[in-house]
Amino acid sequence: MWVWDYKINKAWKPITDDGWQWFLVRKINYGDFAGITKDMLKKYFPKIKKWLDSGKKTMIENFLQR
């Protein structure tokens, strides 16, 4: 999965699991945590962690352990 940025409508939401993974990686890596729930992170984190910035990955791992 290659993450790159472009303008998307703020109301846009992914439909597929692959879309959600891309969307979450994009938001997390750019520091936009608005609208990301703990349930979303629990579901998708195992699949997206290899694409995340190392500091953000560690932060989310600690968050999910609590």
C-alpha cells in the first residue's frame, strides 16, 4: 500500500476494508486523528501497522493496551 496525499472531500468515507486501511494510514501518518475510534484501530491496526510512522505506531500500540 503506497500512501500519498491529495484532496478528498471531508465527508468521504471508505467502503471496503482496503479503503479503510488506506484512509487510516493516511490520517494517522499526517497526524489527523479526528473521527478515528478505538474500535477502528483495534480492527485495522494489525494490518496497517507496518505502514505507519514508527512513533505513531508505538503510540497506538500503547493506547490499545490500555
